[in-house]
Amino acid sequence: SVSLILYFRRTASAGEQAKAIAQEIVEAFFEDLDHSMRELGIGDTGVPKRMKKLAGMFYGRLDSYARALDAGDIDALDAALRRNIHPESTDEALSMRRLANYMVEAENALKEVSEATLVAGDATLLVPEGERA
């Protein structure tokens, strides 16, 4: 979801064509979730309730990450990532700092991606340090 969130943040300031593509992506994302739940045997009456919960979680994450990124608050981003990725952990030493730093770097790189590149579907995310071939 981090990749989607970064992409949606970039396309939010783009033109209508890029926004339309982003909308298609979010619809495909949730359609895939719906399909996966049905394949797992969740019945027609249970899927909408679960979809509503998943959508709330996704948009809640989008909001908490966006607030931290907009404020340039790496500590808040670290904490939000920890809450969302490891919700069962009470270990304050568990750090999401590398992921938070990556998100900041990736978002800054996406800001440099042209509208034409977004519309052509050629935008790529920054490869995390240590993952480079």
C-alpha cells in the first residue's frame, strides 16, 4: 500500500488524465481485493462489510502518512508505519525509520516525474537502498 499511497499523492497534483488513471488503479485494487475475498470463500453478504473495513484502513493510512509527509515529520511517519505494519507490537524500539526515509526519498523522486511520464504509465518508484542490483 505504500507504493499506491506515494503514487496517489503524486497524481493528486497532476492533470485530469493522470488522475483518471489513478482512479482506475484504485478501482482495480479494490476489485482485486473483492475477488480475492470471494476466492477465499467469504460469502456475498460478508464481502461488502470487509471491503468497507479495508477501504477505511487504506484511506486511514493514506491520511496518517500524508500528514507526516506534509509536515516533514519523519518521527510521525515512523510511528504511523509501525502502528500499521506491526499493530500487535508494543516494542517502541521497533523502527520503521528506513521505510520512512525511503518514502520521503521516493516521494521526492516522484515529484520530478513529468505528467507525460505519468500518463504514459512509465513512472517507476525509486529502488530502496540496498536493493539495487
